[in-house]
Amino acid sequence: MLIRALFVLSGLFFVRAVKSDIYGDLSLFHELQQEPYRVNWDWGNPLVNNRRAVEDDISLEDDDSDREPLGKNYRDPPAASSEQKPVVVSKPESDVKTESDKSDDTQKPISPFQGFLPDGIVDVKAGGFGGPLNPFNPDFDFSSTFGINSKPFGFGDLFNSFQSNQWWKGKNVCIEREESTDDDDDESDEDENNDEAQKNSTTKAPKSLPDLFSTSISLSNCYETANKYECITKINNHGVFKTFTVRYKCCYGYTRKNGGSCDQKTDLKPILDTLTDIKTNEFKNLIATSNLEEKFTDGNFSIFVPTDAAISEYNEKITEMNNVRRRRGIGQHLSTGDLVLSHTVSGFVDLSDLPNDKIILSENSNSTIRINIYPTNTREKLLTANCARVKTPNVLASNGILHVTEGVVLPATQNVETIINTHPRLTNFKQAISNSDIPSHMKPTGHYTVFAPTDEAFSKLDEVQKQKILSGAGCASSILKYHFTSHTVCSPAIIGNATTHNVEGDLLNLERTIDDELIFEKKSKIIDTDIMATNGVIHLIDTIIIPDSGLHVGNVLKHQNYSKFQELIEKAELQEQINGLQNATVFVPNNQAFESPEGQKLLSKIENDKEAMQEIVRYHAIQGQLQSADMNNNEKLVTFDNGKELRLNLYSTLPLLNRIVNRATVNCARLIGFDEKACGSTIHEVNKILVPPSQNLLEVIESDPKYSTFRTLLNDTQLEKTLRENNQSLTLLAPTDESFAALEDKDRETLMKDKNKAEYLLKHHVLTEVLCCSGVGPHSWGFSSFVSTLANTQVEVGRSGSRIRINRAVVTGCDNLATNGVVHTINKVLLPRQPQVSSIGGFFLFDL
């Protein structure tokens, strides 16, 4: 049992390690870290959590007799008592109009809010919140995830050790049933305007006859939130895929108190009376002034009701703007009736059932209201409607639902591009956008946030840089894209410090100061917020942010304090060539590499040789942008130094997760910084100056007198020829003459006389892969790492403190590079031996 428990814990540790970033240098290896940000941008897809939900509302009939029956093995949870059984209820009058009402897509249940994100992260995908652990792929979401208001998944789930209060089996609980087939999902996929439906459509079978020999498979999952309990069953019945959803909620007018049963009955009043009760008399007066009282008496509506203070503030701004004859986003002039209808939605809209970035249509000419949900550090949801914070959601009335907001909900009638093209303060930004590729990426159904620099922000630039951005020259597109996100960021979501990511995957910093000012990227002030568009929101900023991706390599080197390499470039007079790199990768040594003894020796050697300095600089750059996620082991990279090659190697140095790449080297220099962006280039930081090798393995041995015994034994062997071949990728563990002298005399004499035994021994010192010293992981008890040799034997490698051990030998000299591998000096001769027992550890990733 103890061993079994250890294996279970090991598995959990493996999952957690893959999800985390605590071990490796290669923090941006996508296939390992599952980092979503360093990818080609997708304007229609937020960069956080790939799961989406279909957002269309379903109108259910009171009588479900026409509904196709559920599977014969499917059972609803039993009612708690026979006094009052839950009944199937229909949604009132097919209430809510949304943009997705154009299609007949079946609603896929929305995952519950899965806990708050730390550090004020405001990357929230359209369609809902995702959980930190999802063992299935996005299209097959059956995870029970950690999160607020959801049942946590842990050992209790595995062993059924606890059960929550099953309020959904009690009184005053109503049931909603839904079902869909693969045909329904096919239709939803044909709707190009519904990205959510395409992302979360039910698993589909190929268009072919059912497989009569297949079996029926049924998978079920249930989860609970504060206001509903939902069970989803997916069934594959001989190739026909169906999804059944049963949702348990308190019947309208009943609520749960302190997480208990649905036994708290609300005293429902008409909308107009409820407006009085919640003290929103200003909005009620607007209804009366607009002669809309009869409409709100006879119909069923949901209303986003501004507080009295919000309406007073709105009126003051309108008056001020009229006085100066200016109209901006918040200064849209609406009639009183249009203003009221812009806050009104037909039917019953329960905000707790809506996902993030849900678009609903108002009664004012179908103008849009965008619902956003943000996490906070208090584990509470922060709700906004067209970026107006919802102070009190879901106030029930007899003929509708009221949501009290802290601001006026202005209608969104234009898309982002139209607002930019017509805004009087964005004429320069409009010109720059039109000369970039950004308009081709914008979608009418997107969820964009634009931090738009005003004309005053452009005037702060020097004239040369300004004209480059306006004309789309150089890296203007990268500079502009830095100001776009593919998810909606409303200003109320910025509480203290917050972070988000732009469409290029760059981290953006947002801050609300103690003076209630909003700061973008610590340099630019947000001077006008929350200009709503039908496909996003615009904030005006007073300073353009020039990211590293918009700077030439030389400027990035200065910005990132790679001053020593920059000095070398200047001495070699290659500034123009380096700054003019397009679609290139530069491996930049840090300042410590130049200050090391090896670095100082090299610099003194080439100090007065400009041509040699140019060769060194060019040797650090290759054609093509090589991202860390695209690196391959033992890859040879052709440099700008007359085609000389760099050797790239990947390693796993983890004691248990020996199939997880977490380290990379170039010419055995360790990569310690990855994927820094520059204009037209990618920069990786290395801890050594890269020098091209000039000798093969055999020549390295021949040129050093301390290997004379080893060289003598090599004479007239096949291994001698192998070490000369440039198409090899080997590691030579070279014992010194002193190491051979330490052997017994008879053993040494045998090696000198018997070429076969000598060659076998020497092959035992040649590894079948390039193993740099940085690629050797720590030695851990019970988990050994072995590497194969040319003698078809294996040697154990590991690091103990600062020492690297090969079997019982210690590496005394590291990383003597050759054109066909690397040489390490060791202090003992390695004697071949077969392991007595099989190792429970693994091999390095690339020794097969």
C-alpha cells in the first residue's frame, strides 16, 4: 500500500510540475509548460483558457412529452420529498435577445466561476471562467475544478469521503432539461459569427454510417454553483453523439439563504414599485418623463438601473460637454426615452447565469450590452455592463429583474474601427492603423480592448519615429499591436495593480493609484476610459508605449543592459548591420560572460583585431526567428559568420521527470533568457561568449599533451577514424596521462598490447550524444541517469554540488568544444561494468 501511495503522489507531482514553472530554464516551451501566451495571435480568441461556452438561450416547453427520452440508464436525482416535486418550467416568454439568437444552436452549459486569479490578472476569456486543472481537452470538459462556489476535486472525490448539502433535492427547486446531438452542433459550426459555438461544440462523429459494432459509452459530470446544480451526460450510442443537460435551480421568487435550501421566498413587486424600494428614483423619474410606465407595467423586462448619483454625474458631464460643444464616448446625446431603453432588456436576465463577454441586446434599437465578469482578490465576482460596475445584481420583481449599476450604461452602436476612424482625438492613430495589417485581423464579433494613443501622445514622439509609425514602416505594426488585447478590460476591473496580456502575448501592467488615476505600463496615463464598441472597448492614453519588439536590436541591448556585447558590436563597427537584421535570432552573452576569465582572455586576444571581433559578433546571429518552443535537440544552426555552425542541445535535469526538457545550451553555453523580442529579431541570453570550434575530437586530443596516453591507445583503431569524422555528435570523456598511470601495471600493459581491449575501453569513454556539463542534472537517491556509450555500455552521470561525476570519475575540465562533439577531462579511467540490477531511473531524453 505504501508503494502504491508513493506512485499516486508521484503522478500528482508530475501533473503539478508540468503545469508549473519552478524547475526549468525553458519556461516558454509550449508543449511542456502549456503557456498560452507565446503563440501567433488570434484576434478572435482570448489568450487565457481555451475553453469556450455556447451562449444561446434555450426556450423549454412546459410539457416535455415531445422530447426524445434520455438514455435508458440515465436517472435524475430523486426529489427530497413527495410533498413538492421539482417540475420542468419554461423560461418566461423566450425572454432575452442576444446576438446569437440568429442561429438555433443548443446551449452548452457554462462552467462555474473557478476561483479568483492572483495578482489582479484581468485576462478572462469570453464564455466564462476556466479552472486551473483540466485533465481533458477543451472540447471534452469533464473536469471537477477548484474554485469558488464549486465542489473542489481532491482525494475526497476519489474515495467519496464527503458530500455537500444536496439542496437541489429539496422543495421549490425547478428543473431545466436540454439535449443536443451532433447534428445540432454541425449547424452551429456553420455559423461563422458564433466563435463560442465553434469552440465548444459537442464531440462530432464523421459523416458516415453508424458503426454497428461499436459500443455505447456514457460519461457524466455534475457541478454545483451558488444558484444551480448541473449535470451533463455525453453519450456515444453506436456512433451517434448526444449531450443531455439537467439543471436544478431555485424556482423564480425563491432563493437560498447561507447556502441552504430554496426556502427563502422573495416578496415580489412590480418593476416600478421595486425601483422605489431600491431607492433609484431618478431612473424611475426618467421612465415617467419618457411615458414608458405602461410598457414596464405590462411587459417583462430586465433593467440595468443606474444609481441616483450615477445619473446626476452623467447629467453634469452632458451639460459640460454641451457647453464646450464637444461630444466623446460618454457624451453621447440620447433622448430620455432612448437612454431608458438602452438600459432595458426584454425578459428575465439572471446575471449569475451569464458567461464573461456575453452580448445581450437592449430595447433601444438592439444596441448591445456587454456583460463582463472579473475575479477579485476577495474571491467575489466583479460584474460590469458596458463597463459600468454592477453594484447589486439580480433584484427580483414580479415582472422582471433589476441590476443596480454604479454608472450609466451607454449603448454600444459602433465597432472599434468606426470609433477610431471618427474620434476627433485619434486622427494619428487612425492613420497608423490604416497602414498596418491590424484591420485585417479585426472581427465584428471580437472582444477587443484598445489602449489608443491620442494625437497629443503622437506629438511627444520625435518626428522621424512618428512618421515611421504613421506610415507603417519598420516595426510600426508591433508597436501598435502592443496596445491591443483580445479580451475586454473595463476600467472598474483595475483595482490596485493588475496585469493582462496583449495580442502578441506580452504582459501589460495596469495600475490604479491612490489618487484614482489609471496608469498603463507605468508610463502612460489613461485619460478617457470605457468607450464602448460593439466588439470591445477603447481607453485613451496620453503616451505611446514603444516595446522592445518595436526597437532595433541595438536599442534592446541597451534597454536590457547587455552593455558589454553592445560595446563589442560598436568596436567591430557592426551597429548598422545588427540593427538592420530582419527575421533573425541573436544569442547575446550577458555581462558576466565578458567578465569571466575565459571572456577576458578572448577579449585580450582579439582586442586589436577588428576582423576577429566582427567574426565573433556574426557568430552569435542566425537567419530566422527561432523561438524556444521551436528548438530541437542536437540542431545545427548556420550563423552569419561565413556559415559556421552553432550546436543547439536540449536536456532534462530533473531527477524524476526525465522526459521533460528544461534546459538548453548553444555550444555548451547555457541559455538563461528566452524569446526577448526586438524589431525583426528574437534574442536569447547565454552565459558564455560563443566561439566557433576549429578542431574535431581527434585533433583536440592530439593538440593537448595531457592526453598522450589516450592518443597512443587510439592509434590504428576504428575509433580513431570515428573521432575524425565531422558528421558525428559525440562526447569524449578523456582521462589524463595521470589517470592511466594510476592503473595497475598489468592492466596498462594489456591495453598497450591488445588493440581490441584498448579500443573497447576507449569506446566506453565515448558517449553517443553531446552531453554538455550544463546538461547534467543533480544526482538523486533512487533515481539515476545513464547515458549510452559506443561500447554498448552505459555510464552513470550526475551532479553533486559543483562536481560532475561519471561513474566514480570526476570531471575536471568541461566543455572543450570540437566540430563533431565535446571533450570533458576526467580524473579516472572508466572501467566497463554491467549493472547488477536494473535502474529504476531513466535515460536522458535524447540517448535513444
